[in-house]
Amino acid sequence: MSVFVPLGRRPGSEPGAEPGAEPGREAEAGPAAREVPYLLVSPPVTDPTAPYHSIPYLVGAARAAGHTRCRCVDANLDAFEYLAAPARFGARLEAARRLRAEVESLPAPSRLDEIRYRLCLAAEGLEANAAQEALRIFQDPELFHHPPTYAQAVAVVGRWLDLLSLDTPVGVLDGFSLRGKAGVNLCSTADLADPEVIDAVARPFAGWLEEVFRPQLLDQPWEVVGFSVSYTAQLPVALRMARLVRTVLPRVVVVLGGTEIGDLVKYTGDRDRLWQVLRDADLVVPGEGEAAIVGILDAVRDGRPLTGLAGVMSRDHDDTPVVYGSVATPPGPAYDVWDWPRYWSPEPVLLYSPTRGCYWNKCTFCDYGLNTDRPTSPSRERPIPSVLADLTEARRFGRYVYFAVDAMSPRYLRRLSAALAESGLDLRWAAELRLERTFPERAVGQALADAGCVAVSFGYESGAQRILDLIDKGVRIANVPAVLKELADSGVAAQMMGFTGFPTETAQEALTTYEFLHEHEELWTTAGIGLFSLTPGSIVAKEPERFGIEVLPPSRSDDIHRYLPWRDPHSGETHWPDGADPRIPQEYVTRTRRAEFDRPFTGGIDSAHSMLSYGRHGRGLLPEVEPGEEPRVRLVRERTVSLPFASIGTLTDLDAFFAEVIRRTREDLPSTSGDFAPWLAAPGSAVRGRSAVLVLTNGTLIEAPDGLDLDGESPLHQALRLMLAARARG
């Protein structure tokens, strides 16, 4: 294999050299006579059921500007497919079983040993082909919609992720996401700038990076390699991949952009530390990317300096003003960049943004984007004819579309719905909307249904009117039931989102947020209630006196200020962005949680799988299933495992580690990666003895009487397992 010298150059490289000219040689053609080959990458870890829409928008803009020599890599999808291969998944199962045996042989296991021992039990009852078969179920149009079979696939993926976490720092991997603070602190530039820490987080993907991604870097003369980092969970692997690009292609222009990059720029006050984290990037795009990518490619093609480009940051030009482009005239997204049948869904679900920004833009808790004078970016609407043209192109790839918007105005929503109803596109779509009191008056629910809408998600935020007024939500809670009924009567599912813990909220007001859902439970399908987190750019943080709070500095280890602690001066209580609201009884939470699974699976709000289920089964989400109905494909066998410990409950678990993370953060003790080593290395709490544990399908561990045979599939064995599981749930 020949090794080439990339055609591009890094900012500050030798002056006067033609782009593409090797030392001692002239460029073969002038800059304007060629195209710039560029590579765009979506890194792990994120949702593999449907791709984010940022890269299609970038490619659409670049193509319209004449830049057509491009490849797009969904590294998240590629890497998980690579890891799902039976040989690799089987090797992971065997490694977990070996590790469990090693821990059992230790005379005094450490806390880390005990945590890892628990995770190793996820391997029990799985075969080498389980991960690959789980993906097949997600992609099968009938098996996907059979809940017992679908549950098998979800269980395999959940156990698989537990096993992958054995290769990462403790507690970091959280489904298809990463925890902000665990064995690695994603709020710390010290951790994010440390190559050893980044390598540790990216370790599950090391084989794919070397065997697949490195050759991709060498098979074209790339001049620009860009990473679209939409979520915090993608950042560590993106940094690892950028370092690999810099090693393999030292002269290529490396670009990092996306929502998470914008947050990193916004919340990291020390610019020197920021650039330590981003040391392998030449350019950073912290805002909207279409004009920026065209500007970068034009500059590389023309041999112009890469500093001072609109919407682009570099080390010597990092005070770039925020640029919000028009959405009226740019080209639509290029959905042909992805191989849609490979995603983990039976049909493609495309993301599309007919509007950007929020027309309301007043909520006092909101903090999104690089804006400094308002909660989020200004509202911009794409003309309806352009939207229909974009969706006509999108329809070639799929009929399910999620409108990825902050909020559409009622006027625009009505016009768009009418146009879709008349278009003949036969789309199924969902979106997040505001709870507008005019919905019932204008029969908006039926208009949405006629346009193909299958679900709507609402940030109703609180059931207490006083809190809604403090939030400046512009919603009367008394009007909300009529809005929900209008949707329910039209067959459109409502997904409800809210939070407790807003400043000055009383315990009764917190309970009211749940009680509102309980009182109107026939009108909504799924709900998620979280805990308020204070972010630096919100109106609450900027005007704390108005909300009766004192904003506190974060832990000194957290120099990326994603969230802030605050104190109620009346009660003296300090509030931290972690844990759950202790005022809420568990039965309230249980009654509100209807779905068995969360994102990215069916039941998760706005997930691709939920959309597909709404489209097939209506606002009830799931089909009726006979009690005790068996899966059509069984991937997991529930197993009883004998342990050389008196009880599985005596072993240190992840909750104990998370409690230590919270303690160190709240006491302002160092809380970066290496700071937890002494706690993890300390002797564990296991007591030697003899016991057994039943590993349920979903990986839950249930204490079982030692010596009792629970592994069979007879009705008696199944009944015994159900009895033990019910007893464990209380």
C-alpha cells in the first residue's frame, strides 16, 4: 500500500508553499483547478438506530458550492457492527468469564474488582452470535414489532454495553451515552486533555480504529477531515480519532464542530485549557456549520489562510462572533450519504429541521447554543415550498421523519401541516411542540393527524402554575388537558417532559407535577420527569436574585462549567445537578413510567423506535400481547450462577462508586480520573461464603436459594423465576 502526502496544509505551515506540493516539487495544478477531497465523521458513542442530521446538511451545502469529493463515515454504527461480529462478541463473553474466575480466586478483592465482577455476570446466558442476532431483530419489520422478541434484543444490547464497560474507566459508559462524572470527568479539561484518559474511554473501539478507520484515512488523499460532535458522549472518542488523524495525516486540516463543541467553547473559560483539549484540531466550528464548511473547503482549494473564516475558530483567532445563517435559501440535506438499511431499525427514520431556533425564546431555565442575550438561537423558518422539496427528496430514503426543531410557531405548524396533508408524500412524522392553547379551538390535532403526525412531545415542565410563571413558559396549566384531549381524540400520541426542583418550588408543587400526569393519564403515552439543573447561560443563572437563589462556584475539578450548584438562602440548602428529587415517593415515579425501555428503544421519548411503533400501533405504542407469550427468537437464557460469596449484595456496586463521586464533588475534593484510584483500590466488602444469583433476561441480578435448579424452560422453572423477581421488586 502506497503512502501519500495529503494535498492540504495546516494553518501556519510553510508560507508560499502550494497546497499539495511535496517538498522540492511544484503542485501539478493551480488551486482552482481541483476539488478538495474531504472526510466527515460521526464518532461514537451515540444512538445507532438512526443517524443525526448534521452531516447531511453539511454535505448538501458543500455540494451546492461545488465540493463533491466527499466520504461520510458513521463511525458509531461501523464500530458497533464490528464489535457485534460473533468472533469478537464471543471473545468478549469469554474474557468476562475469565475475569470473574480471577476475581473469585483473589484472597481480598478490591472495590474495583467487585464492581467488575458484577458486570461480568452479564455474560451468563449469552452465545457468541447474540449481538448480531439482536441487530437482525431490530431490522426485521415483524420481529421488531413483537414485544417479547424485541425485549430479547434490547436485553442483549444492555448486557453487551455492560461488558463493553469492562474496558472503560469505571462507571463511564451509560447505555449509548457517557456519564458526565464517573471514572472520567467530562467536566474537566485535565481529563479531556490527557491522552491516557482519552485512550481509556475509547478502548472498546481500539480494534476498529486500527483495523478499519486507519486504512480509511489512507485510501484517499484527504485534505480536510471533519468530526461532527453532537453530544458530550461523542467527545472523548472524537478526540482519540482526531489524534489518530494527526498521526497518520500530519498535514491534513482537522476540523471539530457540532453542538458539543459549541458547549465546550461556551462553558470553558480558560482558552489555553480549551486548546489543550482540542490540540489536534486546526479549526473549530462552534455554531452552525454549513457556511463554515464551505468557507473552509474554499480556502483550502484556493490556498488562502485558514484564519478569520466566518463562524470558524483557530488558535490565533478564537473570538469568532456567533453566526446564525438563513434557513430560507441554503440547499437541503444530502440524505444519500448514509447506508440506511444498516441502522438498527426496520425502517429508516430521518431527522430534518424545517425551522431553527425558538420563536418563544423566553424560558428562564433554557440555555442552548452560543447566544448570550437570550435562551437559545433566534427563530428562522424555511419556506414551505422548500420544505416540501426537501421532504420529497427525503422520501426516497424513508417515510418516517422526525422534525428536529426547538419549537415551531403555531402559524408555521398549521401551514406546514396543511401542505403535508395535500402533498401526497405519505410521511409519518413527529416533533417537539409548545403547548398552545389554540390547539383545540383550531382543531390542530386533527390537522396534525391528517398531515401524518404520529406523536408530539411537549415540555410542560411543571404542574404548578406559579412555577410555570417563574419559568416564563407562557402556558396555563388549566388549558393543557384540553390540548392533550384534542391530540388523543385525533390519534396523535403525546409525550410529556418536565422537571422538579426549580428555585423556590415547594414539595407540594413538585408532587403536583407528577399528580397532573396521574390525573390525566389517559391523555398521554409516555412521560419523563427529571431534576432541574442550572446552566451558566440561563436567565436564572444571570439573574439569581430574581429567583431567590445564590449561584455557587462548581467543584474546582470542573473547569468546564456545564452545570452550576446553587443555594436557597432561606433554607440554606445547596442544590447540585446530580441524583434524584428526594421529595418524590417512588410510587409516583413508578406510576409515571409506563414504558419498559428508555432511549434509544421503544418507549424512549422522541426515539426512532418509538416513532416506528406509534406509526404501526397508534398512540398506545405497543400491540396487545397474550400473557406469557414467548419470544419468536430467544437470545438470552436466564441462568443461576453459584457464587463463592455469602451474598451478591455484599459486593461493592456502581451505586457505591457514584456516591463517592458525588461526595468528592460536593466537598470540592479533586474528582478527575486518577483521584478515584485509592477508593477503588481499597478492599471490597464481599463476605466469603456460598450463595447463588439468578441473572434475569435484562441482566438484573436476583438472590436465589443455592442449589435450587432455576435454569430450565418448563412452566415450573419460569414460575419460580417470576416469583423470585417479584419478591426482589418488593
